[in-house]
Amino acid sequence: MAELVWVVGVFGVSCVLLSLAVGVPVALAPLGRLHPRPRARVLTIAALLPALGGLLVALAVFVPHPWLGLPDHCLIDAGHLHLCLLCGVPAPPLALSVFAGLFCLRALWRVTPELLRGVRAGRLVRRRGGGRRVGAAILLPVAAPLAFTAGFFRPQVFVSEATAALPEWGAVMAHERDHAAHRDPLMRLLTRLGDALHAPWIGARLDRRLVASQELAADDAAALALGDRVEVARQIVAWARASQRSPARPPMMGVGFDEGDLDHRVRVLLDAPRYVAGPTRGQVTGLTLVTTAAMGALTTSIHHAVEVSVHLLGA
């Protein structure tokens, strides 16, 4: 039990510190100048970085690592507090135990609704017979206006019969096809799981900005497909009015067309801002790999830095 408390405690503290280190620069950076799609990539990395960094710190602290020529930290103990799952750990201090418990409870409180939402979405689709394919979308027997993208590795566009019966929803379909092409449901789920490990308020803010960026990116793709930004804005307004007249609408599933701030989406479409080109998917992946490799090369230093810090704090 002591080992589990130490691992969760060190992992949680690392996540919170990295969240503060990431959240403040992201909040101050002028990300609004980037095109919404690369902006969403930056926000996704910011959401996942504390979880990835916390995992690497926990591995560096608790697991001996004589790989890649690195010394086994168990053999170079300088006489201070030593943390290792193989050699044993001391009893955790009370403050660390309380923090580890609260960290786990908060993570479960944030993650559980997302998992239940996915389960309910799957059950609803199965209960309605899974729908039938009409063109590039799957038609659901729902009378209310409904359009969303669901699925993680092979996302599908779902629309209600009310939506399919009206040919004027071309922007809606183009919007959802862009969500499916970029696997936005998967990205949103991963970032929300990562946000659960952030410091309070930072994770929620990152999630709101990610949703806004994904919706603006899909709106921009729909405007490009239709060749008319004003028409996309008109359809967003018409969709909002139609939804208000349909109180029996099912709960939202996946990535829905009317998520985000609709007023802001309409204003951005009408203003047609000029964006700065942001990082590509390959550049983001490469930077993540380089950062991970750099932290891996510093595992011995990270291990002893954590041990010395805990020792100085009186543990």
C-alpha cells in the first residue's frame, strides 16, 4: 500500500506542477492567431503533456533504469531518502497520502462522466437499430434535428431523419465530415482524460478552448467546401432555432454540430480572420518524441532531484 501511495503521490504532484508550467504559457500565448486546426493540436499536446510527463517522472523515480548506458540509481544512492519499488520505500508522510487520495478521487470524478457518456451513446445507437447508411452518413430514426460524429478510430457521421429530410443542411454534413476526417471524437476523449490530471481550472479551460478550436476548424472546412462563409453562418443560426423548437431532442453524443459558442462561431465566419499557419501534425508528433527522449535521458537526474526534494521536505 505504501508503494501505491508513493507512486500516485509523485505522479500526481508531477502532473500538477507540469500543468501549471504548461497552463500559464498557453493562457498567455496568442493562440487565437493560429488557424483553428493547428491550434487544436497545440491544445491537445498541452492537455496530454502533464500525464505523459508525470508518467516519465514516476518511472524515473521508482524503477531502476540501467538502460541506454544509464547507471542503476539503486547503486549510486548518496545517503538521502531512497525511493525504489524493488528496494522498498519508507512509509509515506500523511500529507502525501491525503494528496494521493484527493488526486485519485478528482480524476475519477472527471473521467467517469466521459466513460459513461460513451457507453450511453453506444447503447442509444444500438437500441435504435444502429441506423442505416445514407450516402456518407448513418441515418437515425430521430424526429429532432441531430448531427454528430462518433467513433474513435473509424469515426462515423450520424444524422437524424429530420436532418436528412432537409437538403439545406449541406454545411452541417461538411462540418461533421471534417470532424470525422481528423478523428476529433478520439482527440477530445484523450484530452479530457488528460485534463482530469491537470491542476483545478486549467484542465477545464483547456477543454473549452479545444472544443472551440475544433468547431471553428470544422466550420472553416465547411465554408471551404461550400465556398460561402455566410451560408455556413446562416445554417448555424437556422440549426439553433430548429433545435430550440425540438424539446424532445436526445442527449448529445460524440462531437455534435451545435457544440461550442454558436454566437462566436457565427462572428468568426462573418469576420473571416486571417490566420497564421501553425504546426503540422508531423511537427507536433516530432516535438513530442524529442521531448520524451530528452526526459528519458535525464531519468537519473530526475530520480535524485525528487529524492532530494522529498528529503528536504522532511519525509
